[in-house]
Amino acid sequence: MLIGYNTNVPYKGEIYHVQTEDSGLKSPVIITLLYLKGTILASKKTSYSDLVASPDYKEKVRELMKEQHKAMLRELIAGKHTGEIQSPAKPENENIAPENTALGQTQDNAGKKAEPKTQIAKSLDDILLDYIIKRNK
């Protein structure tokens, strides 16, 4: 059994708690729970029975735990479990449909293609979630 993650997240005036734990080799499941004031708002379970025979299963399970924990934090911030799911923004120019815009490119208000945006190795969400997890260890 690996030590899990516990993170308190202040969001919209409330303190949410995200807990991720390993059930151990007898029941190879990773469980993540989202709490608000002691009430479970959401849960995720992932079996890792297929990894148990692997010699480096601990590292793989640790990575699964981290990713599942971060996914729950992302969902919380996106409003998925608080009833505030953000709808995608409408294009500024109603004449330009999003499906006509190439991936990684934007169009300005005049309809001209702008330069492609460069990809960042880590998203801002990932950077913030890593910071939150490290801060709460």
C-alpha cells in the first residue's frame, strides 16, 4: 500500500478536500474522493491489477495516483462537481465558426489567421496542481 495524496483546495469561498489512496495489493484499486464539509461529492476508482506483476509497479501506481488526483482537482476547478461547468467561449466574430479554425491557430476579429500558438511543455493547470500538491504534503 502506497501513501496517498490529500489536498485542501479553497474554491469559490469553500474548502474542498481531495483524497487519493491505494487500497493495496489485496485489492489493487486507487480511490480518489472529493469532499465538501465531510460530504463526498465525487469519487473515482481505478484498478491496477494488470500492473501488480510488473517489477516497477510501485512507480507506475504512484504515477496513476498522481494523475487521478490531479484529474479530480481539474474537474473541481472546472466546476464539474459544483454545478458550475464552464461552457466553451463563443468566438468573438460570430461569422467565423470554430470548426473553420485550424488547431493551434486563432483568427482575429477581421478573420485573418494569426500566427500559430506555441505549445508549452506543461499547462498552467498542471503547474498549479503540482504546486498545490507539493504545498499540502
